[in-house]
Amino acid sequence: MYESLKGKVAVVTGAGRAKGLGEAMAKRLAAEGALVVLHDLGKAGDRFTPEHGVGTASELEQRVEEIRAAGGTAVSFTGDLRVEAEVAALVAFAVETFGGLDIWINNAGVGYLFGPLVDMESDEWDTVLDVNLRGCFYGMKHAARQMIAQGRGGRIISIASLAGKSAVLYTSAYTASKHGLIGLTRTAALELGPHGITVNAICPNHVTTGLGAWQNDFSSGAKGQALDEYMARMTAGVPLGRVGVPQDTARAAAFLCSDEGSYITGEAMNVSGGEEYH
Ligand SMILES: NC(=O)c1ccc[n+]([C@@H]2O[C@H](COP(=O)([O-])OP(=O)(O)OC[C@H]3O[C@@H](n4cnc5c(N)ncnc54)[C@H](O)[C@@H]3O)[C@@H](O)[C@H]2O)c1
């Protein structure tokens, strides 16, 4: 447990879905005594359908109720991270509700729209980049503005991926977005360090979340492997002998957000059981 997280105000984006990384991080921070705003898109539209992993408003409310039932403090807010005004409104909501902002976690992401580069349509590319990179830029920008104004430092974390460091077949937009997110993290760390704000990325390997399950179906099909065979091969490539679970990422995030992580910035921390090591 990290005493230093008690009373800290945290926003976690894309936290509505059960078994997601956002849910795990929001619950861990709340269990540490942080006051948490859980955010998600909340409604389907465009390329965002329930099959493609949209966190609905009722799912989000369920996550909040679970945190409250466990004795934590949480509220919900819906909005589209592709729209700058909606990201600014999320920051304003956290400040109005809890009196400030200490922790911002860019977790929401589009982990579908996979396929061969030569078949990718530009609007598919835009959808992935708009959420995974532009949305994180908006988050960093507006969270940092608030943290700088408060003058008490802060923590910004973005959930990148093993795909932020290595190539993954048929994921050109996703892999480009996650590589870009690590570059954005490093630059932001340079600029925000003087304000006492640390900026880091976490790079998980595969986790069977809603998004992860879609990826397994896609990738096993693309490789002509049965799902069981695909999962067994993936697991065999992890030195620690299992794929990730949401709590792995939540533990890393809690550490980076606590005082114990205060001298770590500009990092892209692998949480991958040894699968990724650079
Ligand atoms: N599951 C994995 O294997 C894995 C591995 C590495 C990195 N990641 C990353 O972890 C993060 C969380 O993914 P997850 O696997 O927990 O899946 P998830 O489906 O639980 O979470 C993704 C969330 O992003 C939200 N979202 C999508 N577009 C949005 C938008 N425009 N505005 C607001 N919210 C939006 C979705 O509604 C959803 O709730 C993603 O950034 C993903 O790329 C996942």
C-alpha cells in the first residue's frame, strides 16, 4: 500500500469495461485512498460499437458502484477523447468534484481496426491515431495545465504497449500510435519535469481484456491457428510463463503514481513478464 496516494485526485480514461486495464488501475488507486474519476466514451457511434469495445455509460456506472461498495471514492464522466473540448471538460469536472488534479492516466485506446497495411483505409488509420495518440496529447496538455497552475507537481501515465517498442503483424496504425505515444511521453517528461510532474508510459504485453479477446480472435485467424494453439504459442514466448493480467499494469501504475516513483520520468516501463526487454 502507498500512503502517499491517500487523498490524491486521479482521472483514469477508458475505465468502464469489466476486466479492462482501466478498471484495474481505477480500483487499485481507489483502494489506496485516491479520489478517482472514471471516464469512458459511454456511447456507440462511428466505428465504436459494443463488439469493438466501447465502454457504455451503464458499464462505467457499474465500475463506480463497485468501487463505492468496496469503500472507495469514485465518480464517472463520459466523453470522447478525440474532441479537445471534451477532454478539457473532463479535467474541469475532476477539479470541480474533488478540488484539484494529481494523477492523469491515459488508458483509453482503440485496439482493433487491424489488417494488412495495403488494405488499410485512411479513415481507419485516423480513428486509431485520433484516440491513441491525439487523445493522449489532449489529456497530457489539459492535465498538465491544471497541474502547473496548482504548483504541487503531478503524475501523468499513458498506457502504451509492447507494440510501442516492437512490430506486431497487421497492426500498422496501432503500432505507429503506440510508438508515437512513447515519443510524446519522453518529450512531455522534458517539459514538465521542472514543474515536478513525472510523465511515464507503461508497456503491457497481451492481457485478455475485452480488447485483448478481440485481438486474439483476429490474430489467431490471421495466422490460421486455433485460438488454443495461438494462446499456447503466445504464452510460451513469455519468460515468466503467463500472459499479463490487468493487476500487473495496476501495480506498476500505483508505484509510479506514489512517492516511491517520484524520481522516475520519461520511462516506457515494460510490464510484460520479460517478453519485451528494451
Ligand atoms: N489488452 C491488451 O493486451 C493490451 C496490451 C497493451 C496495451 N493495451 C492498451 O491498454 C489500454 C486499455 O485497453 P484494454 O485492453 O483494457 O481494453 P478496454 O476495451 O477495456 O479499454 C479501452 C477503452 O477505451 C475506450 N475508448 C475507445 N475510444 C475512446 C474514445 N474516443 N474516447 C473515450 N474512450 C474511448 C473504450 O470505450 C474502452 O473502454 C489501451 O490503450 C490498449 O491499447 C492493451
